[in-house]
Amino acid sequence: MVCFYAPRVIESKPTHMSAKVQVLPPQVAERIAAGEVIERPASVVKELIENSIDAGATEISVNLEDGGKSLIEITDNGHGIAPEDLVICIRRHATSKLSSLDDLERIVTLGFRGEALPSIGAVADVELLSRAKNEESAAALSIRSMIAEPAARSITFGHFLGSPHGTRVQARGLFAQVPARLKFLKAQSAEVAQIREWIERLALARPETGFRLISDGRAILTLRPQEESARVRTILSDASGDYPMVTSITKEPKNGIKIRAHWLQGMSSHSTKRLVQVVNGRAIRDRMLQQAILTSFKQALLPGQFPSVAVYIDVPTAEIDVNVHPTKTEVRFLNSRQVFHAVESLLSEMIRNNGAPGFVPGSEKHESPTPWQPAAGSSSGYTGWQARDSFFAPSAQAPLQLTPSWAAQSALQTQQAEQTLDYADTHGLTRDRYVGAFFNTYLMYDLGEELALIDQHAAHERIRYELLRHRALNAARGASGSAGSSQALLIPEAIRFLAEDRATLEPRLEFLAALGFETEIFGEDTLLFRTIPAEWGSAELRIRLKNLIDRLIAIEVDEPSPDWRKLLVDEKLFEKLASEACHSAVRAGDRLETLEALEIVEQLFRCEHPWNCPHGRPTVVRIPKSRVEEWFQRKV
């Protein structure tokens, strides 16, 4: 028996919404527009604090209830709002900071679009209380989710944070009328953490301003006005209470750009929360700037670690657009490439010239400077060890030169055992300070009040990396004598590759020749290596040469037969290839003769960046005498 079922046809009737286009009711439109500016309680706090800063406030207090969901109260001692302006300031696009289209190219304030107060008023009940300078009384205003036109009323009021003038804004019941947004808010602790993070960023941008954050009656953050580097140290230091040394640098490249950076040496984290960007006094999060910062630090930190650093950039207002995002957290530079290179160059110089070796703290109890009072006689407030000019300074004399292979150096030591070597005393780690090696890994120098330990493997990795890099850069520039010294192989190494990869590999052999490799294709699928760079080393040579060929074939380029000079300056490719040279460096546990150890240290401090190996591990650590005395219980 066969049954046939006719499909059921359902006739759809046009709904009211599909029948015509309609204009949204004002309340709905206002709340949708407000959602672009107000995402969570932290957005309210950010917008209102920026208004307070623009009002010239020197003290700003933030009071929260239930993570800002029940109450957000911002009080400042700024110049206040006149009664006649109070009603106007809550209207959308009402502002005292712009009057014409040309003013968009000269924005010097944090707020300017007149969207903060009306956006907050669309998603919360707002109470405004303000007293302008030279006014006898304060004026108050209530906004109940923008339902009715509010009216200002005159009231008697006291002081604003100790000042006779200022403004207090209270936002209650955030998103109470917008349940779709309310349900996406996180737990109270998470919202408070977001608010604190933004307050700290704004405090870093304006160190001359004091801030206080109170949550459910408990003060969780208090910042007095500070000098810029002291504010950076206070906020970016970890919760342990330690105050690490702050390295600062300032530079003024061309076209009116000025850059300052403050780096907390020895401190890193597993996120970018301590990587702060401030442009023209505005705390932002810009991907281009973040990439410039991380590019500079990529060899100073281990993978997955991020520096604690604050970068301040001042550019002419006509060369920056701050009106590219509703929350004003992003900017657009007229010449982003110039800014990128200026930031990268500044930070690279700071790391190269001031990157101090790692420090093992002693047990001496120093009186830590309070966040408001730096230690006497110290610009940074750090009371521990300070870098001395005579120690750990990279040599400014002879640049790093190609040297004989390690085997040749060992033979040289045998032939010249009685010869006294006169090393330039540019780094303080001279022959007479060398104590010896322990664990066949760490080279020890006695500097009087502290010991310097050098990881022989990390140091040799750094040396070989920079030797190969200098060779590549010189070859890319076409400099004479860029080939450097090479090492002929007694028996050529034959490395097999897939026959179908020959068309890709053959035009790239000039790249290897520029690095000091002499190669020859043999048959259809074999490459003979007759000569290798001296710094390449011979340990596990066959495996590393195979890796070299595989990576050279795998690299993706825009052109089918690219100029080998372009490959030389390809950062990612070069680092992959240079890592193979590092694999043949002196290993931990290798026993070194005295001459070999001294030669490593001498060459290390002629490197541009002697403080870390190419992978970010430290090369030098110093231990103060007080720490050793603690171990032997000489000091308790």
C-alpha cells in the first residue's frame, strides 16, 4: 500500500514590520546609539573621568556599588558647569570643545563629541550636581532614562573633594531598562577589575592628577599626583610591593614627534595589560603601536612574556585622527610607518644601551618608597642596585668581528698558552676578575660587592646570531667584504630534497651564498655543501643543513624568483635560519679553557644586544654580596 502525502502549504501574511520602513521611537534609537559608547560600567567610568580631566580636575574620586551596576559616582574638583550650560550639556552632540569642522584637526581634549552624558542618560538614571567657579551655589539636574526634558534646580552644596567648585555625576541602575545588555555583564569582581584597569591607564596618561577608587565602601586604589616615571613604577609594579628600577628614554625624531618610554627592567607578565600606550595624553590600545613595542622586545623576553613598559607619544594634532572609534580607544596616524619606526628605534636603543643583566636580590631590608614619596636622592625611587658605567657597558669601540671557529680557537689557546691577552676594559669583566666556571656552564666574575654569572651557552648563541645577522645585512646592502670568513668542509655534505622542489630552491641559492655557503646542485635531488660560514659551527651539521634547505624551500614570497637581497632582510626567514647556527653553540656542560671563556665574554659585550640570547633568555645575572652572606647566615 502506497500513501501519498501532499505537502502542507502555509500562507504567510505580511507582518507590520515587513510591510513598510519605519523610524524607530526616540527611546529605542537613543539606547541603540548609546550601546556604541557604553558597553559596560568601565565605559561609563572612562567617559566621565575624561570629562573631569578636561575640566582641569586635580583630584578624581570613583565610587561603585555592585561593580557599577547599581551605582557609579564620579566626583572631581574641576572648574564645574554653569547652571545655564547644565541643561544643554546632556543633549546629544552638545560640546564646548568644537565649533567648526576645522576644529577636528586641532583636538587637544579627551572628550569632544558630546556623546558621553546623553549616552549614559539613555541607559541609566543620572544625577548631575555641579558648581562652577565664582558661582554662589551649585546646580542639580536629574535624567530619568531620557524620558522627560530635565530642568536644573539651584541647591546649596559644600565642597567637591575639598574644593568649592567641581562636578559630581551619579549613574544608577545601569542597563536596568536594557535587559539584553544587562545579562551580558560579568560578575562584580570582573567589572571592578575592568574599571580599575581603565583608571590606571588614565592615571598613567595624566600622572599630575590624583585618583581614588572605592568599591562598596572599600578603598581599593589611591593615587596621589606624581612624576611620570614614578607613576609608571607605582602602577606597573607587581603586587609584591617591590619597586624595580625604571629605565627611561626620550627622543624627538623629525616632524614634531616626541617619544618617551619608561621600562620596568626585570618585570614581565603573560598578558599585554602592562603594555601602556599614551598618545597626546590619551590612553589608547593601538595594534600598530603594540607591534612596534613587541618587535623591540622580542629578543629581550622569552616567548609568551610581555614587558612592563609605558610609551608616550606626542604628535602634531593635524597628523592624528582621534575620531575613528566610538569609544576613542583607537587613533589613526597620518604617517603610521614613521611612527612605527620611531617607536621601534627608541625602544631598541633603550634596551641595547640600558638593558641590565638579571639581578638576584639580597636580603637587606630597604625602606620601600611610598607611591607618593620617592626615596631620597633617587629619581626613580628604587633603593637597590644601580647600574654602573664601568660595568656591563657594551663596547663602543671595535664592532663585532668574525672570529675563527671554536676548534681553531682551542688550537690557538694551545699554541699561545704563555701569551698574555690585553682585552679592552670596556665592560669591567676583565681577566683578573675571572674566577672560573661552575657546573661547566656558568662563567663567574668577582666584581667586589657582587658576582657576575654568564651563561656560556646563551652568550655564545647571541654571538653567533649577531655575526650571521651582520653578514646578512652587509650582503643585502652590497657592502664590500661582507662575505666574512668561511669554513671549508673536508668532505662535502650531500643533502637530499624532493626533485619537484628544485625549481623553487635553485634561484634561492644566491641567498645561501650571501651568507657564506658554497653549494652545488648534484643530480636532480641533491645539494652539496662545500663551505659553510665560520659562525655556523659543525655540531649536528647534517641535520641543521637539512632544516636549512627545508625552511628555504617552504618560505612564501610574492615573486616566483625573488631577489636574494630581499630574502636577506626577511625578518621571519632570517630568524628561522639563524636559529640553526645557534644550535651548534657551546652547550651547557661543555668544559671551556680559560682563553675560550674569556673570548666568549669579550665578544658578548661587543654585541649590539648582549643581555639576552636570541630566544630571550638572560645571558648575565649578578648576585650581590648580601645575598651570599644570607646563604651563610652572616646576616639575618
